[in-house]
Amino acid sequence: MGCRIGSRAPHVSDLTTRVKQRARDLGFDLVRVTTAEPFLRDERAAVERVRQGLMDGLPWYTEDRVRKANRPQSLLEGAKSVVSLAVSYNTGEPGDDDDALRGKVARYAWGDDYHELLKPRLRRFADALTPLAGREVRTRVFVDDGPMNDRAAAARSGLGWFGKNTNILTPTHGSWVFLGQVVTDLELTPDDPLAKTCGNCVRCIDDCPTGAIVAPYVIDNRKCISFLTIELRGSIPRELRPLVGAWVFGCDICQDVCPVNRKARLGGEAAFRQRGDFAAPELIPLLELDEQGFRERFRGSPIKRAKLSGLKRNACVALGNLGDAAAVPALASALSGDDTLVRSHAAWALGRIGGPAARSALRAAQPTESDTDVAEEIALALAEATP
């Protein structure tokens, strides 16, 4: 039974036990505690990544933001502890695929948007701290949506350890977890970091098709398929398009090959179970979506972050990489649409597929194309397309 405000405050260790139990009662799979001291090692590393240009393409990721994210006491005056929490989104494998032309979506986006589920749950947890402590408790909550270094807190609290792909690996649920943090002025007993590491394993580095993991624990954001298919608003660099494969939203390759994830427990959160064909959506219908259809289909889904234009761009690249001539009519239609970004990638895909029908579509579009970038893509596609 929780303490009433004004009653005798419980001992720190007893309070910490109660706090953790409350988190589990609310459906968090993992909960650990660290202090609110700065994450100085992580701050130095992140500042260096910014200065090296490895975070280019994320204009909001500045040195000032890095410093704020790694100093919990700058996020909440009087902060003493950070409660690190996690919920698994590993809800099993998708069903068998059919012969349709399908893309790939990162596992975290197969179900509902985690922000919409976890933020209210974190607030309920934060609200529970006041009656547990017997005094008014100040808090601030984060779930990958503000200036807070979630992974640094998770690592120092012992919730998991840094994998060489920069994801947090937990002993029980692998890296298939959403992280949340509650910064509080409540004094709690901190947990110790884990002694675990990835050892000599470099599977994530070796298997990244774009070479985005340029060194252990270092990612070049500009090459990461997740960045290219979600955050990037412009053209995917031509040299990287063949390496993107069929991914249309995010990428799980570095997690799929991780040995730790092979033994990961399944999570029980129903909201993260696969919606329809979200794990492997049919690509041609994606090209046919309008704004209203996009909003309706992906309402409450992380996939909406890619925007309609970005998702169609990604679908074109995936179709080009699949190389099936059955996609030519849909790509030819996209080549005559209003969106220059989609047109340019449709041209690339047609050139990649090749064949008489693809070359005919490219030649038909060439005389009337007024955008110089798209015109260049058509010319390059015609030069590269097989007869």
C-alpha cells in the first residue's frame, strides 16, 4: 500500500523496490535505476560524431542538444535519479509471404506507434511516484521524443549494454525493446551497469549492406538504411539505392543477425502485434496511395513518419531492386505523377528493371519532363537499362 503525502517517507531501498514493482505492474518488461549525474563519456562520443559529420541529415542533432541530452540535471532541476524502463516489441514472426511484390518494414513499426502507447504509460508511472514517496515528486518523462540520452541511461543503469550497432542489448529481450526514461528528484538506489559486452562478435558490422557501422559503436547516419528510408526527405543517393534492398521503412539487418536476439523472449504487448501486412506490405498499392489513403492506412503507425512522398520513393527503390517486370506499369504511372521525388526514383527503378516495356516508359516520359533532376534520372536510366 502506497504512502500518503505527508506520511513518513519510506527508506530509499524500500522505496526503490516499490517503484520498480509499480513499473512492472504497469506493463514495463524491464526497469532499472541510475543517478542523474552527467553521461560524460557518451557526451564526448556524441559531440565527436557531430563534428565528424556522421549525424549530417539530422539538423536538430546539434552539439548543444547533445550536451543537454547527457545532463539529466539540466532537464529537471534538482534531479537525483533516472528510472530506465523498457517494453519489448518482439511479438513473433510474420505469416508466410505470398508471391506478391512486397517490401520490408522494421519490426518496431509492425504495430501501433510506440510513442502513443508508452508516453501515457510513463506518465502514469511518474504520477505514481508521489504517493509511493509520501511527498510531492517532480518528474520529466522521455520516450525517444526529446533531449534525453535514453541509451546512455539504459546502459549505466544496467538495463542493457551497448551493442556494436549502437543499440542497447538486454539480457532477456535482446535489442527488441522500446526505451523510456523518467528523470526525477526522488533519491533511489542506483543499479550497477552490466559487465556484459559483445566480445569479439562483429556480425552486425559485417552484414550491414551499406557499411553504415563504420567502426564498433560508430554509425555513419548518412549511410544507414533507417535514415535513408525514414528521416531523409530528399533523394536517396544513387550509389546506395541498390544496397537498400526491399526495405521501405527502417531496417533490422543488424538486429536480425545479432546472436543475443536469437534467444530474446517474446513481449506480451498486444499493441505491437503486426497490423495486416505491415511487416511486408505490397509495394504496388503503396504507389497508388493518395494523401487521404495514406493517412487512413497508417493512422497510429510509426510508418507515417516517412510521409507519403518518402514511402512512395522507397517503394520505387524496392521495386527496382526486386527487378520484376510486373512492376513496370505501376512505375510508369508514377513517372507521370506530380511528385518530382517519386518520379526520379521511378525512373531509376525502371532503368534497374530494364526490358522493352521499361525503356518504352522512360522514352515516353523524356520529351515532356521539365524537372532537370528527373530528366537526368531518365537519361541515366535509359543508358543503364538493358534492352
